[in-house]
Amino acid sequence: MDALDVARWQFGVTTVYHFLFVPLTIGLSVLVAILQTMWHRTGNERYLKLTKFYGKLFLINFAMGVVTGIVQEFQFGMNWSDYSRFVGDIFGAPLAIEALVAFFLESTFIGLWIFGWDRLPKRAHLASIWAAAIGTNLSAYFILAANSFMQNPVGYRINPDSGRAELTDFPAVLTNKVALITFPHTLAGSFLVAGSLVAAVGLWHVIRNRDSTDTGAYRFAAKFGSWVVLVASAAVLFTGDIQGKIMTEVQPMKMAAAEGLYTTESPASFSVLTVGSLDGSREVFALKIPYLLSYLGTGDPNGTVHGINDLQAQYATQYGAGSYTPIIPVTYWSFRFMIAFGMAAAAIALLVLWSQRKGRTPSSKWLLRAGLVMPVLPLLANSFGWIFTEMGRQPWIVFGEMLTRNGVSRSVSLAEVLTSFTAFTLIYATLAVIEVKLLLRYARAGVPDVSETPPSDDTDDAERPLAFAY
């Protein structure tokens, strides 16, 4: 083990951990805004209760996401300084816009939303949560645009004197074909997470608190979240299909590694299960669906999909001697876990809706257990999706331009990386316990009492202090 290995593990652990909060923040910000809009339009107290209830869970998750996200920037300069120097000119623009525009928009209006319940007019207060939700989604786009440069570099040139990538076309970076499809795919995955949480918490209260006066609100939450999950699942499949075709075009090795496809095939079959040799160089056994991989990769059932061995030979000729093959078991199984966990969440959402058909009240303990697992499934699907995305690009840190081993900080020793890795892991473990306890505590507490609804348009009392609604 050397500093490169530990630096990769550290970045992987901290990034996956941080991304556990990101999709819930993205999706829940919009769902809370929708619930408040429903209250604003109907005046139904049920929607106000749900807005404040899920808004509290959103704020807990948002705060934890901000804390864990700060570490990401430190790692670039700490463990990946050569990489930072190489892409700094490219990443500087989208990440600066993300911080100065999207994040500040998000943070400012979240503050107005928190403290403005009894100060702002109803319309202004509603606009604040929508502005925060828009800021959250804009923030995601600029970060994904930067990441997409690593997958498919565009809008740049390599300075022959400094060896750095220099930005030549910023609009090209923002309209990278990978970013344009990764963004809606990520949003769909985020709504899958948020909808699962809304449905699961609502279902838990429906089953455990059957005599509660707020049962109607919980029933609505369970149905609302379940429909969000089903719509998001359809969007994930649609955008994922497009993303697969673009991936086959710009990173054919990643698609081959996802399928354990060692030799070029036309037409190519989709692997349901493949067992390869220990060295990952050939296929031993496979269960396949004919023509499906060709369609997924090219849109043509008879299309050609290049295999791992052929691409390895091509890259060795193009880029020089070395292995350009990712770790096949990781890419193969992470791709399948991503799909399986997402489909399982959609299946549970269907069960939740079926259990409440024609006004029925669900009571099954098995459904309750499935509901408790439901929010975890799309989180796992999102995590495995990003593991596949990043591991499938290896050994490149910037595809075709910079190898991962060339991006690590040369001056950082193994002991230093191990120290920071251990420290971050312990801190994140502590934060995980805090996050889970807070979410469980406030989720179990149920919807708040809103009998004393703040005045909607009273802005005359300028001396009245700001009120923290949570």
C-alpha cells in the first residue's frame, strides 16, 4: 500500500459519504416547496403541517451536507495537488459560479425561509423556498459540469509549456453532452431518494399511529412520496438509457467493463450474470439476453459494442504501454446493484399505493418493515451509480489526458494520508450517528401543531424579532 492507494480510498469514502446527503437535499427541497405551494393555494392545514414536518428533516440533512462537502475541496489541494494544478483553470469557473451564485442563493433563501414564517408575506415566504430549491439544483449542475469534464474533456487546450489544461470555451464545458444527460439523471435519482423518505415516514405513522388526528396527512404523504418514487424511477430509466449510449460513445471501456464484455460483439448480449477469470482477462460463464446490450449502447439491436481486450490493445497503442482496464468486478456489480436497488424502491412504492387503494388503511408488519428499508435503497442505488461512474473511468482521472497515479500529491507521505484518512473517517462516523439520531427523532415526533398560524401579510411590526420556526 502506498500514498496513492490511501488517497484514493480517502477520496472515495468521503465523497460517497457526502453524496448520501446531496440527493436528499436536492429532491426534498423541491418536494417541500411543492407542499408549501399546495398549502398556499388551498389553505388546507394538512399541507402546512407536512411542509414544516419535512422541512425540518430537509434542514437537518442540508446542514450535514454542507459540513461534509467542505472536506471535498480540502482534499484537492491536500492529496491531489498535481491534479488540481492540471484542471484548475477548467474547474475554477464552474465551481466559482457554484459557490458565488448557486450556493449563496440557496443559503440566503433558506435563511429567509427559516426565519420568515412570521415576518414575510405568504407569497414572499413561498418564493424563498422555491429560490432555495432552484439554487440547490443549480449548484448540482455546475458541479456535474466540472465532473463531466473528467469523463469527456471539452473546451480546453493543453499548454505545452506548463502541461496544464487551459479553458478555451466555457460554454462548451457547460454544455458537455455528458453533463446535459448526467444532470437530469442525477435529479431523477435525487427525487427517488426524497420520495422514498417522504413515503416511508408517512407510512410509518399511518401504521403505528392509526388513531392519530393527523392520519389523513400521513396517508397523503405516503401516497405523495410513492408517486414521486414511481415517476422518478421512470425518469431514471429514460435518462439512464440515453446516458448509456453517450457513455458507449465517449468511454467505450466503461460500458464494456459494466457488462464484462471481453471481446467485441455485433450484436452484443446483455449480461445478467457473468463469471470471469481471476485475472479479469476472459469470460468463464455468462447468462445473457441477446441483442439488449447493442440496443442499450448504440440504439441499434445489431450495433457493435467493443470488448475489453480489443479496447485495451487500442488504448495501449494510442496512449502507451500499460493497463487501461478498470477493476471489472467493481464496475460489473456496482452497475447491477445500482439498477437492482432502484427497482426495489419502486416496487415498495407500488406496494404502498396498493395497500391504500380505495381508502384502505395499511396494517401489515411486512409492509412496515419494507417501508423502513425503502429510503436506504435509492441511497445505495445512487452510491453504487457514482462508484461505477468513477471507478469505470479508471485508470484515468481525466479521461485520455491524465492518469490517476499522476494526479496525487508528490510531497504527501503515506503516514500523512493515513492520518487524515483516519481522522476524517472517525469524524464522519460521528456525524453519521448524529444525522441518523436527529432524523429518527424528528421523524418519530410527527407533524407539528400549527393551530397558531402566523399572519400572512403583517409586515408593520418592524421591531418584532426574527423567529426561528424550527
